[in-house]
Amino acid sequence: MAKSVKFKQELVDRDTILSVRHLKQFFTVGVGKNKFRTKAVHDISFDIQRGEVFGLVGESGCGKTTTGRSIIRLYDITSGSVYFKGHRITAGDRWNRKEIKFSTLRTQRAIKDLKQKMKDDIQDARSEKQENNDEIIAKIKKQYDDQIKALTSELQTLIKVQKEKIRQIAYDNKHIDPALLSKIQMIFQDPVDSLDPRMTVEDIIQEGLMIQGQRNKKENSQKVVEVLNQVGLIPEYASRYPHEFSGGQRQRIGIARAIIMNPELLICDEPISALDVSIRAQIINLLNDLKEQYKLTILFIAHDLSVVKYFCDRIAVMYYGEIVELTTSEELFKHPLHPYTKALLSAIPKPDPITERNRTRIPYNPMTDHDYSKEKPTLQEIRPGHFVLANSAEIKKYNAEIKAIDAK
Amino acid sequence: MKKEEVVISAKDLKLSFYTDKGRVKALRGVSFDLYKGEVLCIVGESGSGKSVTAKMIMGILPGNARIDGGSIYYQNEDLTKVSEEEFHNIRGKKIGLIFQDPLSSLNPIMRIGKQITEALIINGDKVKRLYKDLISPALIKYKNAIQLRNLELDRLRSEFLDSRFEIRNNPDIKFVDGTKQIQALRKQLRVDLKKVMDDTKGNIAALKKVLDEKKVFAQKEAQAFKQSLVNAYKEKIAPLQAQLKTASEGQKKEIQAQLDAEKLAFTNSLRLTPAEAKRRAIKVMEEVGIPNATRRFRQYPFEFSGGMRQRIVIAIALTQDPDVLILDEPTTALDVTIQAQILDLVKKLQKDRQLSAIFITHDLGVVANMADRIAVMYAGKIVEYGKAEEIFYNPQHPYTWALLSSIPDIDSKERLESIPGTPPNMIYPPKGDAFAERSKYAMAIDFKEEPPYFQLSETHFAATWLLDPRSPKAELPKIVSERIKNSLKKAGKVHG
């Protein structure tokens, strides 16, 4: 069977560079009776358009870093798929396996019920003792047999389809084009731990090129010099080792290493959290310049909302593995709807003593803020481009809130 | 306006670290006052010397640090000249310190409860306490004398090291000549050291004698105290025990209970029992907002989240009932929401307990939230010092401007004005204004001469030549001036 990696033309048509669909990432922790499963990321979906900066915000442990790492295939994802430029780059088959398992169970139960019903019907027919009893019984039997057959064949086609999908997922995960994957690059949080202390800066920066098979030393050195200039370091630094640099310079080396691969999508995992205040602005400005120059699309992961607001076009707020609100950054700050978003916004420290003193913080308590006993929440589009995790009762409430804010 | 009481007064602190590469001048004349019930925030980049200041106040400097000058007055005593013995009575008990990383300041294999009650129980033995209190004046005098002598010796040694450094780095002096000069200096140093030793010998010996006498006396006194307690206890229980022998079955239980109560009271009067310590610890844990304190008392640090760990560290500091709390970047390792909770907690405690606090951070948002007074530090110096409103709404030093303009604002998308370059190498601190190299407002004089402190109001000082009447007028960066205008407008609305 001739095969190829799953490709979605409509994503290319819409100029969606990255599409995350129902991504789930579970981790199994512990052994024996202590074994349990952590649902680090639980069913999130979002699209990133070419050229935009997409922010992922949340407190530590909410799964934002895991999302970034799953996209770049540092983990094998549990379920869902990720499309980059229309090509599926990673997928998990847990959902499909569950689908097979539960459909089988469902069908078996249905068949059991049908058989019981058939028995009852036959019993009834017998007890009536009509002349053409045998005929009626045969008719009933045939009627039920048909139904059972239909169910079984339905199940079989479903299993066939799902098995095909699972095979496709396995195939996709194995046969991804490395050149395509190298167009996604990542910048890590800790500028100390993410650079190998025993490699020179030049080796660190050109390592990606070497892995991609570009072994021409002269050309590579030339490229290293170029990117060093672009990230604001002098070419003489190429022969030095990471420990000779300050935090901000190390982060620049990390950026140079990503930029040399000529990426289209850059995943920045808290690139400025570990840096000093004055250096932060330098790095943000640098990322801004590079974005313009290389026409980069950026997935920006951070917990500092003021930086995210400054830097990002759209923001997704995550809480315990789920996206609770997703919208443009202006809209998020103008109409924050989900209580967690409000809590997060109320906690941003501002360099302004008078506002700080009059500030009231909004605490978030998921147990009391939501009543999901009757209806489970889903991510719903409340206004064009503004998604919020809510059930229908809450949607009504949020609509009223938007009106109230606009009326002011 | 009533006059504020100064709790800690630091004057012209100078400190350097001796490293392989040379002498790092970490503090180059830092002065500030901490007023009672106020929060003083020290802001600056890493390496500006803010943590070193905290460590100097607490007397926990690393071995290669040398105090070159200055004084820290706390309760009429200079903390830079105090001996280790006396510091035991101050560190932790009167001045509490909270570090940045709550995980590394807690023992991972010790239950939380034990860590909180540890200090309580160590200080809880009343007989020992009495003994220590009795000998402490003599002991402190003796140790202080030794400390003063050692400081003098250290001063002589570092003077020698400095002049050697100067000779070696002077291109006009030939190497051979330099060696000769150094040898002469070394000889002189030996003589000087010996002289200091001889001069102080008699005094120290006398103090030692006094101390020894005091020790014998205190020993007796403590024994007597213990004996009196034991006697009182025995007197109390003797009749009860006599009754116990003759009493009926029903009464026996009652008397036994009385006996137990007496015993408990006796042990409590002798020392702080673990049960009592636990009761107090749980009270403090509830005060800092740890839910289920009784259950969590028996857990290990790894079972707590980052915010909870920081609460525990604060609880440990509070058990000793300090007057002053020094917080060294307590929220840098925490999330925004957790950070907000911890800041609220510190504020509440500070209000309830009338604490004065020194808060060290590099986050200006946190500063705006916490500070009454702010000291902006750069390259081992305070470049601007004033009340919070003065620093945020009327900043004067270019470094303060740079700090304010380098943080992104929620309300604008203007390009950030980052500070170019990196902080200077403090082995060779720049001449003149240390920030001149990175400042676009730098004038020729900034590279030559150090600016003095210009006084702007009763409480507001800034060290920059821009305030000199002869200098040209410099404009605030636009991003900062806009923000100040906006927030003052908003504030006007709030107050009506």
C-alpha cells in the first residue's frame, strides 16, 4: 500500500502554519500501587496563523511548557495531532484505541439486549399459540438477526477505519521529513542549562546544521558569524565557551542556535523569566527585530502577562491542562471573562504605587466559581475570535458581562 | 508630623571580595535608614550589591569578604563590629531573613514541624537560658575585644594587600624595585601586627579573667534556680503523695490527675516542652495561612508547593518574634498569582506585628506594591533614594529612568528602551558615574568625577550630574513620562 504522511490542504489554504488538534499528553508516574497518570495537557486545540505571535499563559504546572515540547516532538504525544504547514508532524492513537474498545463494548451490550428482546418476543409468540406460530417465530428471528448483523458490520467497519487511522499515525510518526521539522525551533527558559558547557559557541550554534547534513565547515562558520551579528554578539565570541558569558548573552546564543536553521516557527519557552530586568527588554526587542526580519511565527510561552500582552497578538490562557480562554490580546484585557483570567489579570504587579495600593485581587477558586454538576463546560466562541471554556448558563452570564463593560 | 524612629541605620558601607582575579568592590559607600514599621525596597540588577547589603546586615558574609568601612547601627550597636557571640542574640531573633529559594533553605529530610520548632526548643531550656543571660555581658565584652583586635589586624593586612596591588600595577616601578618595596612593607606589617597583639593582650586577658569568674558564679546561680524549682515541686507533691497512700480507690484517680498536672507544670517551668512548642508552631503556621496546620506539621518540604514552602520559611522566621525582617527576593521563584498571595501575607504580617522590613527585588511592580521607601542600587552604590511616590512619579537618575522604561506596559505597545551593555566589572569600577557608559544622557564630567547626592526634597536624593544647575536639561524617556501622566490622572480620578 503506497502511503504518505497525512496532509490537510485546507490548513495551507487558510495560511495556518501550526494546527494543534485535541492534543493530550499524559505521563505515567510511579510504579506498582503508587502508579498514576498525570494529565499534563488534556485536550487542547488551537491554530496559529503565519506571521502572528501566539501567547500561552498560565501558572507553573498548567501544561504550557509540555504543550511546547509536545509540538516539537520532545515527547510522544498521547492523543490528538499536530499539523505544521498542513503536514501532520506528530500524533497519538490513544483516542482511536479507546474508540475501538468502547464501540466494541457498546455493540456487545446492544447485541445482548437485542438477543434478550428476541427471546422475550419468541416466548410471547409461543404463549399465544397461533396456527402459523413457526412462521411468526422465524420472522421475528430473521428481523433480529438482521439488526444484529447490521450492528456487527457497523462495528467492523468502524474498527477497520480506526485501525487504518492507527496505522496511519504510526506511519506518520515514523516518516516525518526532518527538513520540515527543522523549520520549527525552540528557545529554552534556562540559558545556563540549555547550552553544553563543553562545546564552543560556534559548535553549539552550528550543531543543527551538522545534524541536517550541512558539513561544509567554511560555509557553516560563515553562517555562524552572520547569526552572531544578528543577535548582537561579536563574531570573536565564536571560539569561547558558554561559561564566559552573562545570562543575557547566553540567551542570545540560544536564539542564534535557533535562528541559524532559518525557522518558520519559533517556540519560546519563557525566554526571559530567568533574566534580569534590564536584559529582558534587550531580549524582547531582539525577538521583535528577528520576527520582522525572518517573518517568523512565534509561539510564546510565559507566565508574565504584562510581557505577553506587550509581545503577542493572540493569547491562550491555560489552567490545569486545559485552555480556559483564547482571544486577541486587546480583547482579553478588555473583556476578561473566565474567572481564572480575571484572577491572573488582577495579580499583575504594575510599576505604579497609587494603583498598587488601591488594587483588589480576585482569587480564583474552581470549586466555588463554577457549577458544573449539571452541564460540563466546552470551549465556546462567545464573540468572533473570543473563545471561553464555559457551559450554557455561564455563556449567558458572560454575555451580560460583555454588555455591561461595553455600556460603560 | 511625628518624628519617625530609625531602626537600622547604615552609613557608608564599603565591602569587597578577594577573588583570584582581584578585589571585587561590591559595595562602595551605601547609606540608608530603615524606619520603624516601614518597608524599604532595594532595587537593582543582579550584581549591583543588593543581596550583599542584606548579608552584611545579617553578618553572614562569605569568607573572602572584607569590610572596608562603614557602620550599621541597630539598637545603638554597630553590627559590623559585633562579635559572633553577640550576633547570636540578634540574628534570627531580632532580625529575620528570608531567602529567594524556599526549597534550598529548608532541610529536605526533616519534617516541617521539626524545622519550625527547632529554634524554639533550642532556646527553650530555661536553666541554660539563665546561665547564658548571666554570662552574656562578660562574654560579649570579651569576644567584642577579640573581634576589634581581629578587625584591626584585618585592616592592616588588607592595607598591605592594597599597597602591594598598587605597586605591582604601577608601570613606573621596576619589578625588582617593587619586590624590595613589598618586602619592606611586609616587614613593617609584621611589626604592626605584633604591636597590635601586644597592645591588646593585657585587656583581653583581664576580660577573660572576669568572664571565667562570671562563669563560675552563673553556674551556681543556675543550679540554685533549678534547685529552687525542684524544691517547690517536691513541696507541692509531697502532701499529694501522702494522700495517695491513704486515699480510697475513687479519690486515687483524682489525686493522680493532680500529680500529673503538677508534673507537667514543673517540666514547663524548666524548659519549653515539645508539646508546647508544637502548639506555638501551629499557631504561627495558621497565622501565615497554611491550611490544615496540624496535619501538615508532620509533612516533608517536598509535599508542599512553592508558595506554601515560602510561607513555611516565613513561619520559621516569625517563631522568634523579630523586629526586622529582611526578604531577599522572596517571590522571584514564584508565579504571579502565588507572588500576589505572598506579598499580601507579608503586608498583613508587617501591619499586625509592627515589623520593619527590607525588601530586596528587581521587579519594579513588586516594589510599587510593597515599598514605603526605595533605594535604587547600581554598581555597589545607591544612585537614588526616596519615598515610593518620589521614585515612581519624579525619578531623577538616568538608571531609574532606564529601569522604568525597560519594563513592558500593559497599556502601550511602544518599543521598549532597553539598557545597552552589561553592568561594569567591579574589580575595576568605572571612574565617575558608574552608569555613564550605558547612559545616553552621559556628559563629559560623568566619566571623570563621581556625582554627589543632590537633595530634591526632605526624603529624596539622587546622585547624578544632571541635577547640577550647570548641566543641560534632560528629558524623561517618553514611555516613562506618558505612564506617569496616565497614572497620576487615574489617581486623581480615584481620589475624586
